[in-house]
Amino acid sequence: MTKSAQLRTLLKPPKMAWNPTDRKLLRAAGIEDLRKLARKRVPRMVFDYTDGAADSERSLSRARQTFADIEFQPSVLRDVSEIDTTRTVLGKAQELPFCLAPVGFTRVMHPEGESAVASVAAQFGIPYSVSTLATTSLADIAAAAPGGRHWFQLYFAEDRAMVKELLGLAEEAGFDTILLTLDTPISVPRRRDIRNGLTIPPSMSIGTFAEAWLHPGWWLSQIRGGAPSPKVLAATSNGSASDLIKKVFNPKLSVDDLEWLRGAWSGNLVAKGVQSVADARRVADAGVDAVWLSTHGGRKLDRAPVPVELVPDVVDAVGERIEVLVDTGITSGADIVAAVALGATAACVGRCYQYGLMAGGRRGVVKAMEILTREIEVTMKLLGVTSVDQLNRSHVRLR
């Protein structure tokens, strides 16, 4: 080979994109890069709504630090030329060992909203959890991803007739799993949102209105897409958005309601927001199919337990009866691998894909999924593991 030919093999042109959003997404190497892009693309009030957590935000920071402190225990001299990232979760095989967690008012982050997220989840072969506070109807979400798997996160209102209507909407749209949220008996205002003057449903003060104009792309897209509103709740009853939202927070929620729901819903039922071994046993006794260890992304009780630290004990207590999911503090594919190695059936991510959505709509969500997929595959190979099902506690150490 001549020297000029050798030089040509070395000087391969980089991937190019004419669209400025595509160029920025192309350079994103990790979820933190998408977070930085998101911060530039949307007004502070919108970014902080997604990025923030409760009070001092210790629940979130402690969860992230716990993941950062988990030490991997690799094994060498393994053939990892081929790996299998599939995982069976709640009776169905999926391409990757995680799901997308529910986030309310997704169209505030980007007008493509829940429909875009659902279609990307279907593309990557993982479930998408839709919030009770979704800004797109369940039927439209299902239509946007006809081959996808959809879960519905349920806030259990005091009015069981309203709950029945929500269950009916989910069943009609082909959703196979209900995620009953247990950690939100009341609506909790967060400090960032208070400082920004943001309310749910969203409204703006003069200051936040002015700040929004510094992001004309977001502003124009919101005008074109129409004001986001709680479309799922609006299908159950009349009233203002504020009135509808107030109905779903239920400080009287009890085990009796969980048992009633088990009888009213024939599909999979997951208890979301469990934060102790004792409560994991209680919901298992009530007949759920899985327990979702969660602190709502650190967005409710400050200084709450770190969910991933609970995984081994909860698996030991109820793992033979029900599956165990976990969220909060996950920022990489390596975190997902660590959670599964500790015993979780699957991990659940929220902010990761929301950063992508804010950064570039559907294209940004695709980028987030590509990043997480690559990191999962790399971590597994470096651990000497050829399938997700091989992961176990010998591969990790909680420091």
C-alpha cells in the first residue's frame, strides 16, 4: 500500500449533519451531554421541572452517588464476541433490561411529547410508562407506536368511578400493565418550581414569560403544538386542569384500594413507590405482579431511602413471588447493568430520555436510547458477561 493510500485510510471524514440539532446530537457522548443540550434548548422553568427534585434534592444526589460508588467485579478470559441484552419482564421478552418511566406533562418539554417517546420505545423494544398526567391521550399514544408495549401509571383517585374510567381507557388502548403510584398521597411543590413560578398545570409569571422568549424555538413550537393539558384526565370528567389534577392525589390510599384494584384489573399490576422491605412484603401479599422500588426520582420525600440499595434485601424477601423494578439516580447504561446485577428484574429511567426529548425531540430520545444501549453492551462485555440473565451479585459490590 502506498503512503497516500495509507493516509487516506487514516483520514476518514467524520459523520456530518446539516441540521444544527442533528450536529449537536451527533457529538453527544453521554446522557450528561444531552442534559447540557437540554438546558440550552428550553426555558429554565421547563428544564428545572424535569431536572429538579424535592427540597434540598438530597434524595436524588444520594441515589446518584450510590450508583457512582458501586464497584464492578469483572471476569476475564470470556468470549464476549456475541452478547444478548434481552430480558423477560412481566411475562414478555424485551430487547433491553430497562423501561421508560412515566413523566407528566411531557409535551411541555417538546411538542412531540408522549407520542414521540412511545414510538422510540417501540423502536428499541422496551416498554414505555405513560403518566396519568400525560398530555396526549392513551389512544393516540398507542396509535403512535402500534407495535410497542405500553404501561399506564395510575394515581388512584378517591373516586373509584374515575379510577374505573382510567382503567377502561388503558384497556381499550391495549395497555397491559398498571403501575399504581403509592408514594404521592399529596402534591409536593419543589423549590426550583416555586422559584421559577411554575405551577402544575404550567403557568408563567412575568419573569418566566420573559425568560421563555430567550428560547424562541421552544416558544414557537409550543404555540404551534397548542397549550399542553392533561388529556388523559380530561377524558374522564369535566373541569379545569387544576381541578382534574387535584382529584388524583389521594391521602386516603390504603391496602384496601390496592386489593380492590387487583380485582378490577386483569393485566399486570405493579406497586410503584415502595421504599422498604416491609412494604414490599405488604404489596406482594396484596397480589401485585411486581414491586417498583422508587422515590419518584427523588421528587417527593427528601432524604428518602436510596432505591437501588434496597434491591438485594427486597429480592431476598419477595423475589421468589414477584419481580423487582428500580429507578432513581440512573444516568448511564452502566447503572442499569449494576441494578440488574444486584437483583432487579429491570431498571427504569425517566430523566435520561427527557433530556433527549428537550434537546431534540424524537431524535434526542433516539440518541438517549443509543447511548444507554451502547453503555449496556460495553459494560457487559467488559464484565465478561454474555447475557443479561447471567448478571448477579458477584459482578458488583456496594461500597
